[in-house]
Amino acid sequence: GAGVSQSPSNKVTEKGKDVELRCDPISGHTALYWYRQSLGQGLEFLIYFQGNSAPDKSGLPSDRFSAERTGGSVSTLTIQRTQQEDSAVYLCASSPQGDRPYEQYFGPGTRLTVT
Amino acid sequence: AQSVAQPEDQVNVAEGNPLTVKCTYSVSGNPYLFWYVQYPNRGLQFLLKYITGDNLVKGSYGFEAEFNKSQTSFHLKKPSALVSDSALYFCAVRSPYDWGNNRLAFGKGNQVVVIP
């Protein structure tokens, strides 16, 4: 079946602009995660959605970052007033259920470049 | 809080030789451990996981990993490396006490280079 998809695959934006990154999880997966991958820094957890529960936003680096998940499926990560340090690959992942040790399935990522 | 250390930035190995990628972890309780691989310009792909049971876990593409509780390690191994195994490898851990979420803590990743 279809895997996790993300769009756009690449995004170049000017400093100070807002950007929206989209994630379509695997159908039926109730848990959705956003991570940020910076060169040499590994994966940094950003936010986690599980069903209708309140999201775990503890990884968001600043109030310029926000995310929503509509209808328990598609998620959008929004970065306001982008800064150069926001340049990274943003990865989305989903899993069948958040409280079980299922593996997470990752999308191909969105490479964000802030000029 | 849980954490993972992958002490080597890059692992170079000749094709056909054994490949080992090291991972040590820190977590409360018995850990859930994962290995992922990332090929260039691709997302992460799941390789294998340890939840409970046999300490030797077999996964995709001929990889295996051994859970060693006394050494808090979960090293990834492959008996005979292929050039196509050249990629970035990530170890991840989750505490069994993280009720209500499946948040993983990832290591920084190891670049594996298999030399023909």
C-alpha cells in the first residue's frame, strides 16, 4: 500500500516568510510524528499526535513552530517568520498506535532552505 | 530521559567483510530498541527492533542486532557487507514507561561506507 507522503519535497524560502509542510500518513495509522534532521545532528523530535488526544508539543523549538492534524489524518507543520537556522530536512512518520512499540514509518521528507 | 549514543561518525568497511555499527543507550526500565537506515535523499527505513525475548534480533537485508543489557548496547551487525549497504544508520530507543506515546530518541547516526 501507499507509504507516508510529504510535500513539497523541496522548499526554498526567504528569511521572514511563513512556510507550510504537509504530511499524509499511512491510512489507518493513528499516531503521527514530526522530526527535524539537521546535518550531523541526528533526528530531533518536534511534535506527536495520537488519535483525538492533545498533541505532545514538547519538542517544538519555538512558538514560531506549530502543527495541526485535521480529521485524524493529514498534518501540516507551519513555521512562521522563518530563520536561517530553520533550514533542515523535516521528516514525518506514522505508526498504527502510539502507546505500543510499533515501528514508525517515515516519509521522504521536505528539505527546507531559508535564504 | 532516554538517549542513544552512536560513538563513531563514520564506519568504513571493505565489501565482503563483517559490518558492525555500535549503539549504546540510556533508559529507565527494559528498553525498546530500533535500527533504521537512510539511503541518500530518502526517508528512514525500518530495519529491526528489540522488544522482548531473544537477545539476537534478525531484520531486513541480512542485518541483525544483539541486545546486551549489562553493557546497555544494541550493536547492528551484518556478516558480509555489500556496497549497497552504504548509507546512514540510526539507532533509537524508547522507554517502556512512556505510556501514551511512542516517542523515540534517536542517535546522531553513523555513516557507513562499504569500499568495493
